[in-house]
Amino acid sequence: MDGHLRNGVVAVGGNARQQFHDARGYGRPAGGNEIRLARVEAAHLLLRGDLTAVVDHDGSADRLSFAEFFVASAAAVERFALRFLVYADLRERGFYLTPARAGWPGVDAAASGVDAVDGVDGADGGNGTDGDLIDLIVPPRGTKPGDGEPVYRIAVVGERESLPADELANLTLAVVDEESEISYLETATPEFDGGTSYSPPAGITGSLIGDRVVVWDAPEGFYDHGFYGQPLEAREAIIDRAVQLSLVEAAALAAAGQLVLDDVDDTDSSADSPASHTTIRKQGQQVEGERFDRRLAVYRRLRQQDVVPKTGYKFGADFRTYNTVKSIEDLPHSERLVRVVETDHEFDPRELSLDVRLAGGVRKRMVFALTGANGDIDWLSVSRLTP
């Protein structure tokens, strides 16, 4: 059985509807028993031997074998080879999937959820309409496209491409490396279910010393139940309630009016910006630059959600987080690593892979805090996936 390529769409007659569409979810009906296929679908049928050849009516009118059709399609449609590799891999895993990119020939807009242009080659390699990154729609295993809610919306990327952080939520990334191996990454918008009940009292005083603040007489439960700072300890020490705070911790407490620097007068401060907070924040900006304000915003948001953030330095992250801390003596493992990035950040897939692999290796979920200039924060979690 031959296919016929016209205007970037491969038409197949005979009993194609029953054999390919009805039985295995390829293409879409075009009247009678004919179906129309996107290039990746036609290439896969050629690879399997279900199609003998594709007649190229857009060019030489030659009958193209799989190899010839593959080369011609790769020349006509940007990144065709990457998309085909992922399409074929998911087919081998038992999924009946469909192309979803608006520029792909033969795409069914109703099934894909994007506006498709029938018969367009897609050679410009655009990202679809409205910045859509979706390449493939994957229904539940064993069901056909359109039979139910998709289980995966696949964005296909090469390992050297950049990925806009603010467009990745609720997608599955299929990253194709230079040796044509595929790694799947699942993205989502996480919910924080904090249960830490400790709240520091007002009136805590401390000294700003370099890149930290020392509270010499910490209130009861400050470290043991609130997990604030790190005790200043030594054998036979003459003090036993001193706690060292990071600048982020100290700035958050000062902003809430719970911490006052012992050499700063907060009596004339505005409620929104106590003088101690301003002093600590300026020190943080001097030490860390503009990232300090973004990390501070994320820290405060997490504390407001009763989640305890602590430094993630040992894991290459900004924070590690604990949903519920009741006592240091019974401290649970942290659940997430959080890295703070700007809203317009673009990920390198290798960067994502490294972060996710490290988080998984220490039994944590990788979360990115996308921070805007106005203080807005969007959350993005990324984890490995086996479809």
C-alpha cells in the first residue's frame, strides 16, 4: 500500500481507515476509507512496513522508501527527526498518539487542543499558537486520540535547545540527546501543604555581623520548634541561647516586625518597612546582588504557607524545605529542593536534568520558584518520568 504526499499531507486509500485509524489510531478520516497522515505518522508506518512507499507529488513524483521519505521530511520540516524519534518511542511503549503542533500537516485541531492549519508544512519550526510548546498528544495507553483526557502533552526538545521556564507547567518534556536517547521529564504546579505551627514572638533582638545576624538570647522554641537559624554552640559555653540567622531569615523576621537590630532605631519606621529590615536587606543586596530580594520573597512565601525553608547549599539549590517541623529532635527529611529563577529564565535541558537527577538521588522533588519583578511567584516542579 502506497501513501501519496500532497501539500505536506500523506493520503492513504484502500482499507486504510479500518487498518490504521480505527484499529491503531493513525491519522484522521478523509472520507470513505481514506485517511490523512502527518509526516511522522507516515514515516512510522513506512518503518514498520505497513506502507510500501510514499509517492512525492510535492516534488519528483518518485516513490520514496522510508529512508528517502525520512530525509526529505527532515529537510522540509524543522526538527522532524527529533519528533519522529519520540513518536516512535511512545508507539513502541503501547501509546496511540497524535501530532499536536499547529504547524504540522494533517493535525486535527479539535483533538490536539491547538489551532491547526490544514496542509501546512510547518517548515518554519514555530512553537504553535499562543506560544504552545506541545508536539504530541498522548491518550491513556491502549486508547485512541480523542477517546479521553490525554495523559501526556509532550514537548519535544533537543539537549542543546533552551526552554522558557514560564511555559513549562503541566507538560511532559521529551529530551532527545546527541545519541538519540530520550529522557522524559514531568512538570507540574506543586501545592505546598505546610503544617509547621511555631510563630516567633515580637521583640527578638540581634546583631548584624557580616553576612549573618546573631540573636544572643533566642526565645524558647526559636530553633527547636521553628527551625530558625543555627545555634552557636561550644563545649562549656557561657551562653546557651545564641542563634545565628542567615540574612534571608533575619530579613524575613525583621519585615514581620519580629526582629530588631540592637543598633538600629525602628521606632520611626513605617509598618511596611522597619528600619532593621531595610538595613538587613541592604546588606543582603551588597552580599548577593539582586538575587537576594528574589530569594527573600520566596522564603517569606514559604514561611507564610507554614513550610520551613533552610539553605539548600549542600544540594546546589537555594533552599531545602520541610512541610512540618514539630521538634528538631524528631526532624523529618526535607521533601523538596527549591531553586529561585526569574520568570523569563530559560532552562538548558542539561541544567534541568542535573537538578532533577540530584534531587531524585536524595529523595526529594525539584521545584523552581519563578519570581517576577513585581514579587509574583509561580511554582514549577520537575521530575523524571517513565511513560
